[in-house]
Amino acid sequence: MTTSYDPNKTTERAFLEAIKYISYRPRTEHETRTKLLKSNFQSKVVETTITRCYENNLLNDHQFATLWVESRSNSNPKSIFLIKRELMEKGINREISTAATQSISDEQNIIKATHKKSRSIRHLSKDQFNKKLTNHLLRKGFNIHLIQKVTCEAWTNRNNN
């Protein structure tokens, strides 16, 4: 029995792999392309599969970016700069990431991040509280001037949460 290369079967296998990959969570075009290439599909098959994913509304980088920003803003607030960087690491271009982050502000996100962290450190002394909160907010990419402002407010309001 001879095994022959059937491009239709290969394209179908690539498409099924893409569907499986996207089914776990929304993916970007870049993530999907990278996954398929790592699975040793030829470039032409990958491009055909990506096109087919778009035709079936399985890929949408604008929608992905919007969902990512919303998720980050609600569950793990970070600075706009860091959120944009995460999007770019996922293959989202600057124009799309800028558009997606227009609905949020660092002021809103730093307040959420501060409130969340303050609950777990409110028992600490003022110096420890300020140090832990400042370091936490710096890791989240916020501006030091904004951090200093909210840290003072958080210390004053720490027992009201």
C-alpha cells in the first residue's frame, strides 16, 4: 500500500487542529499560525487554514483584543502600557491594541488593583503597607506619581474596605 500526500486531508487536519486550539479560549491569528507551524504544517496549508478560520468567524483579532482588555481590566488590572505589550506579544498590531485600550484608563485600573491588594496587606505597618503596595503596582506597570497618590489614599482608607 502506497501512502500519498493528500493536500485536502492535510488542510482538513490543520483546520481541525485550529478549531481544537481555539476552543480552549479565544486566540489571535498569530497564536494560531504559530501553533500550526509548530505542528509541522506547511506554510500554504497554514495560510489556507487561517483564511478558513476567518471565514468561519473563529478568528477576530479586534474582538480578541477587546475581550483581553476587558478581562485584564476586571480580573487582573494592569496599566494600559502593560496590556498593550501583552497584546503585541500575542501578535496584535499597535493600531488594534490602541483602539481596544481606549475604553479603560490607568486611573480606573490602579484603583481596582489597589483595592484588591490593600485587603490582603491592611494589617501591616504603614511602611510595610506602602512598600508592598508600591512594588505590587510597579510590577503592574503603573506610573510612580499615580502610585504615590493612590498609596496614600489606600493607607487612609484601608479599614473601610
